[in-house]
Amino acid sequence: MYAIYFYENKTYVLNRASRSIPSVDDHVVIKGRKAKVVSVLQVKENVYHVFIEFEKIVDKRKNVPHDFRMKRRR
């Protein structure tokens, strides 16, 4: 078992005990968000620091045109 610590922009996100170590350019899901592994650093024999980059969250409500007739009060 390996202790894997996940970081994003030098900010600690999560640690996880796992049997496999993610490789560079691998896609992982952390706390329900998709992320891509940027680099992996071995600190000790069974301790690894994994640096990730989360995918940008797109707000779908901003892309929908507003229908002002529905919001009009009577």
C-alpha cells in the first residue's frame, strides 16, 4: 500500500492509501471532480506526492439564452 498525497498548485487536496500509483498524464477523479496528473514525486519508499490539475467547471446556465417572458410578474 502506498500513501498518495494529491496537490493542486501547492495546495493540499487529499491523501489516499492505494495499491497503485497514478502516472503522468493519467486521468483521476478526486472528490467528484476530474483531474489530470501533472507530475509524481516520490518522497519516501511508500509515500508519493502527486500534483494534479482540475478541469475547469463550465456553468451551463450562462450559455442558455434568457426568456424574460417567463420571469415577468403579473
